[in-house]
Amino acid sequence: VQLVESGGGLVQPGGSLRLSCVASGFTFSNYEMKWYRQAPGKERESVARISSRGHSTSYADSVKGRFTISRDNAQDTVFLQMNSLKPEDTAVYYCNARRGSDDYWGQGTQVTVSS
């Protein structure tokens, strides 16, 4: 099982980034997917969630209206489009696949929002 995130980087406040997470080793379309983030000195927090077929999404209040989660089950990939980025969005972003007792994590991708 593998989850590989990409798309992080350094961006100015107000900018955009699109994160991708490619899955392998399990039946991606059967799993709910989430994005989490962890800033230095803080606990990991859930950012966005999407159901297995992509029919349902939910977001943390801090990113609602700015971030959009989506998935392509044909490509075993989940995305996080991040717009209007703020310095407080700076964190390592992780994707997570969950189904029953299965709980898989990627290695994370760094997002830094700074001028």
C-alpha cells in the first residue's frame, strides 16, 4: 500500500496550489479519502474529506470556501485545490485512506505560504 503526495511548495499569500495524492496497493474507489495537515508545534488536523465515490465532501471551517477536495477513481488520485492561501495554511499536508480498520497515510508534502 502506498500513498504519494505531491504539489507542495512555497507560495505567496493569496496564491494557489494543487496537491495530488496517488494511491496504489488497494482498491482506491472503496475508500473514503481525507487530507490532513500538521503545522510545527501543533496537532495534526483534518482539512477535507471526500466519500469513496466522490458524492460527499466536507471541510474544516478554516478552509471552507478556499479549498476543494476532489478525486479521480480511474486514476487512483485525490486532489486538494487550495486557493487564497494564508500564512496560517503553512503545514505538512498528508493524504489518508480509511475503510473500516484500514488506515493508510502518505509521507506528506510541505506547503509554505510566505511573502
